Amino acid sequence: MAAKRIGILTGGGDVPGLNSVIKTVVYRGSEIGAEVIGLRRGWEALTHVDLNDPASRARYVLPLNRENTRTIDRTGGTYLHSSRTNPSKMKKLPPVLAGQTFPSTQVTKKGETSTVFDVSPAVLKNIETLGLDYLIAIGGDDTLSYAAALDRQGMKVIAVPKTMDNDVRNTEYCIGFSTAITRAMDAIDRQRTTVGSHERIGLFRVFGRDAGYTALYTAYVTSTRCCIPEYKVKLDKLIELLITDKKHNPSNYSIAILSEGAEWEGYTVKEYGEPDAFGHRKKMSVAEDLSSEIKKATGEETIVSDLTYDLRSGSPDFVDKMVAATFAGMALDAIEEGQHGLMTAINEGCYRLVEIPDPKLGPRKVDLATMYNTERYRPTYDHKLGFPIFLTRA
């Protein structure tokens, strides 16, 4: 094997299973004579670190071994910590790069123009100084889009997809998704007692800015209605369905699950706060807005529960531990064979190495024709013969 020194980082939001990837890479790396270097806080490690400053190096660079990773897979989160840093579009140069010249572009959004810097030359220089032969980047669309760009610039990269939204292209499964659905299912089943006790309509908001997999699959296993970003429902019809469900339920309650990016006709989800490094702003709660509409139209009381961050907390379930460890092993196999510019994936239900998705294509979306009943605002349960285990195709 040519590569002896492997960097590894986690970017974007945390999900259960990240530590299983990290540990397995370290353990497998030790078996093939590779040294694994943890890069803390995602891409920020390579944009903000001052390798001549021991304190800065200690903050951002963490040599990994079997001893300091032995128990990390027993918990959620990421041992390496994370950030939403985009080295190709930095609004402000970090102190270590102040005064240096980097390529810049003008970006205009909603009438406001700002300058962003591409500090990839500094990233590549830090990689060279650290002596990294390979880089394993674990993340969603945003993190992996820069991983692909870095590979094109000469750094050998293997990508590992993670996101509780399960919306990375070229794979049917992303680390964190199974645990998120399990958490949501458990929370909703617990809260049925409260919603039913008060005879109300329960509205549950889950993550899913651009794709509705988390809401759809939670609805699938809890037998409830859902609203997803891929389809704008009719508000009056949705309310009518929920009221009918409530009347027909012996406990006199009903439930709906909403993706954070779900909308109905004539409505647009409101956003707030400053955009992150990849241009995303936080979304106001569509569930709260739907609650107001239900109250206004029918007088019915609701219970609104925001499950978002709870779904990405805690230790991973069996599926996420298994997939995470397998993806890590695949990454090391690829490195041993001298491959790069690839992403670990599940495709047609099988483990495969595929191209890192083109960020211009955006996130993978729910296929309405096979997965969502646009008349009933429910998942589609029939005609699944021959589908992969996760009921979707990359």
C-alpha cells in the first residue's frame, strides 16, 4: 500500500454512527500499517490551523490510535467534533490567513452582494505539511462537495456519506438515517398517550430541508400522514383528512409528520438567522404555522412537537453501527488498492464504491410515483416487490 498516513474528518451536523466509522478506520489502519490523523472540526481544521503554533495544532490535529478510540463507538456525536466550514466560499479569512491573497468571487443573494474567498491553496499546503497521503471525509452533500473538489485538485479523497435526511445522491443509505427514524418512531409512540389524553391533533416536525425521507419513513413505520418538500399539499384537504382521522379514532386524536421544508399551496417556509458556510438558513417551524391554520379553520387544539435535534442525539442503532463499520472498511480497501475520488455507498441494496455526487445536482429527492400517495398524504405501501431493502433507489 502506497498510502501510510490517512487524515479523517467529520463535517456538517452530527449523527449517530460517526464514531463507528472513525474507530473502524483506526483499527483497520493499524492492521495495514497506516497512521490515522484526526482533523478536528471538519474542514475548519485545514483552514484555521496554524501548524507552527503548538496550541493551534493541538486544537485541530489529533493523532488517533486504538487506545484513544477504543470506546468511542459506544456513543453518538463525533469524537472529532464538526463545523459547517466551506473552504471554497469563506466570507472572512481566518486569522492565520489574514493578509494573504486568495481567489475571490462576488456572490449576490436576495439583493445583497458579498465577497467570498477560496482558501483551497492553504488547505492543500496544510495537507502537505501534515504529510497526508489520503483523506477520508465523512459528511453530507455540503461536506462531500468540497471533498470532490479537493480530489480534483490532487488530494486523494474517499468520501463516506452521512445525514439523517438520507438525501445524498448515488447511495440509498446514509449513516444516521436508521437511528433517526427509530428515535422518531419511539418519540411519536410515546407522545400518542399525551395527544390522545387531550384528544388533540399531534404535529411532529422532523429534519428534511430539501428531501422528505425522514418524515416519509417515520410516517411509514407509525402509520400516519406526512408532508414532504417534494409535494405541496392542499391545506384544506390536509386539515379535512386530519379531522376525519381524529373522528374515526376511538381515542379521538390524529397525527401528522412534517419535514422542516414541507409546504402547502400558497405557503412558503420562513427562514431566519445568517446563512451558514453553504448558504443555508434555519427554517421556522412549519408545524407551528400548520397548528395556527388548523385552529383558525376548525377550532381544534393541537400539540406541536419538534423532534429535530433529538433524532441526531445518542448512540447509533444496529443498522447504523453495521453500515458505518462496513463503509469504513470499504474506505480502507479502496485506499489499499490506490483508488480515490470515490464514495462508499449502498446501491441496489449492495455495498459499492461510486462517484462522489456532483453538487450541482442537489440532494436526492423522494420519488413521488413509488413512495408517496399524493391523494392520501401518506407513504405508498404497495408494489414493493423487487425493491432494495430501504425501498428507494440511488
